[in-house]
Amino acid sequence: MKLIAIFIGVLFSLGVNANSVGFGKVVGIKIYDFKNENPIRIYLNVDSTASSWNNSNCLIDGRIVANISLPNHDEVAVSRMLSVALAAQMAGKKVRIHSESTSATDCEVDFIAIQETAF
């Protein structure tokens, strides 16, 4: 019985390696194509829930900013993440954004969901 409980605990902990970047309404999406940098940035409103590690790198002018770096994702994933962000902005819905990275300086979008509450 104890072995089953340990196995279930390990199984659940394997999926919990992402850090929250933010939760709130999308107020802007910027697509850059500079020579040395070409991210897509998703801006959340100023009253959004901050990242789980209070990362100042994810804040610009009091807004939570999440990045989709093109080299980090394939074209289909970028298209899907951008579609979710655009749909949320157009509908006035909240998004939850997570980064797979455990780095406290990373604001990379690896997960995005449209939802009214954080769960």
C-alpha cells in the first residue's frame, strides 16, 4: 500500500515542472521581426496575477509579459499558442500562461489556456 502511494506521488510530481508566468486578460500582442530578435510577446492587464516566482523579468510597465520565442517551438505550436492568445483577447477572456522552465528569469510560453479562474 505504501509503495502504491509513493508511486502515485511520483507520478503526480512528474507533471508539476512548470512555473506560472501569469493569469489575466490579454491586452496586447506584439510580433517582432528585428535582425537579432523576433519574439512574439503577450501582454496581460495590470491587475493580472503575477508569476509564481515574482519574476521582474516578466514585467514591463507593470504588465506581465510572456514571450513566444520562435526557435523554441515548431511552427504549429507557435500558431496554436498565438491563436489562443488572439481568441482570448478578442473575447475579453483570461488566459493562464506557464513556462516549462524552472529558471526564475524565463517568461517563455510553453502552455496557454483560456479560463475564467486559475486551476
